[in-house]
Amino acid sequence: MVAAGSALLAAGVAGWAMTRPQKPETVAAPQVRTTTAPVTRGDVATRVQVAGVLGFDGAYTVVNQLPGGVVTVVPAPGTAVVRGADLYTVAGVPATLLYGAVPAYRELATGMSDGVDVLQLEQNLVALGMDPGHGITVDRHFSDATATAVRRWQAARGLPVAQRTGRLPLGQVAFLPGAVRVGAALVQVGASAGPGEPMLSATTTARVVRVALSAGRQGTVHAGDPVTVNVPGLDAPVPGTVREVGTVAIAPEPGNNGPPGPATVSMVVTVTMPSGAPALDQAPVQVSITGSQRRNVLRVPVTALLAAADGGYQVAVVDGSGRRLITVTTGLFDENASMVEITGGELTEGMRVEVPVT
């Protein structure tokens, strides 16, 4: 009996030892490395991110006006053609780009009637430096001074003396509004091309971003508004300006699994790409549109905000007396700058607040 009772007691003690609550291990709280950042005064703005496509502005189809013949030169896609450079060559005769809104439609020579095409020619000759003595009166009249400038230009282009005639047969110059970027050659070298034959598709060299903007945001964006554009391959956003916002809403077709998405309007943003930027065309980009804006307010990095027990926010001010928490009220969040507007009775510009090391 004693042996049996002892065995039962031992079993009970062992069972209690196995089932009683265990004292939890002490786990050290994770340590976050911190530094400090200043409380600054400046501007903050809310921004809306929308998707866009970076490309080139405008679209042209360059049509041949030279006499028919074999195509001997066409530029490669992506080639930029500027004033005084050749667009293409037929039977060894180049069509040279000059700037102007009215297309060439006749021979340019002494004795022709006055016209806008003459004015455009004279403007280009002056711009190309072919009138060093300032003999041309830039007007609609083809004068002897105009013919002299044409001969000087023909010499500068390396034409034989016999071809320095001071006249420009139809097709030897092509007037377009500005420099162009070749999108594609519409004919091949060695093929035949006659007058009226499409030779090149081209755009301007100006860069734009096209956005399908939600129609609900149309009234919040206006021509002239500044934006920033995040471009693949660039470390910093590119500044841009809204050039136009469309007024005709376009509703997308319904999908297979539900109703159509929201209606959109077209928005065009002009951008100037920095030197050395990749030559991207039809590249997806993100456009940041500025909404509400506050100027000359106190601001801190968003990462300085600490959750308070009451659901609000605090920041940890660090100074010579140590570290102390100050309750703050947040205003606008600037996602692009990672800054937030704050107000708090004790906060002043120049104080330093605790932020995590990133």
C-alpha cells in the first residue's frame, strides 16, 4: 500500500509539473536605429498619381514633290532632322527641310508672284546665315537679294557651280513647322517614288506625355498647371506643364467580366528631358498632379510621426535636455517629398525630431 501510494503521489507531482503555467521567457524589444531630422518651414502639396505615356508631339506624313525616280536615301527611324538637313533623296536630288506652316507648292525663283512661301524661304535663308550682308528684306517678294542668298546656300551645300542657279524647283525644299523626328520610312531605298508618294512618317522632336485622365478630375487640372513625371531610367522626376485638358469624355468599352471603367478625357503634358536621358518613345510613366497646396508651413519627414495612445500623432524632439514627446496635429501629406505639415504648440523651425535610419 505504501509503495502504491508513493507511486501515485509521484505521478501526481509529475503531472502538475507538466501542466502548470510556465514563466515566459524575456524577449528583448527590437531596437530601431534612429537619427534626427530638422523641423523645416516650406511648402507641401497633395499629389495625385496617374499613368501616362511618354512620346513625341505631333504627327506628319512627309510626301514627295520631287520628280519621279529611284529613292536613293531615306533616314533611319529615330533620326532627328533639323532646318537645312535632308529629309530624303530621289534620283540623287535631296528634299531639304525648311521651317514654315505653308507647304511648298511651286518653284521658288526670280519673277514669281509674291507669297507666304517666299516669306518662309527668306526667313530660313536668314536663319541659316545665308544673308551675311543683310541684303534681304524679309517679306513676300522674291528679290535679287533672295536669289543671291539661295546661290550662297547652294554653294554651302556643295552643289556644282552649274547647279548654283538661285532657284529652287518644286520638291527641293519641304516646309514643315519645325524639326522632325523620323518615325518610319514609308518607302525603301531602291524603290521608285513619284510626286505625291508618302515618304516618311514623322513627329516633332518635342516630348509630351499623354494621359487618360478620369473625367471626374477634369475640373481640378488646368492648362499651365505644373506636374512632375517619373520616367524609367531617371533618378529624379522631370518637371512638366499641362498643355491641354480635353473636354470630350470617352467611355471605355465594357469588359467581359463587368461594366466599363470610368470615362476619361485626354490630357497632354509638355516635358523637357534632361541631357543624357534615354531616348524613350511610347514609354509608360507616372505623372504627379498637384492638388491642395500649403505654403510656408512647418513640416517634418513622414517617418518622424509616432502613433499616440489616443489615436493621434506625436514626434520625439531631441535636444540638449534629452528626448521628449510632443503631440502634433497633421495637415497635408506630401508623398513626393515624404513630408507632412504639422502644428504643435511647442514646435519651432530648427528643432530636431527623431526619425529611423533608412
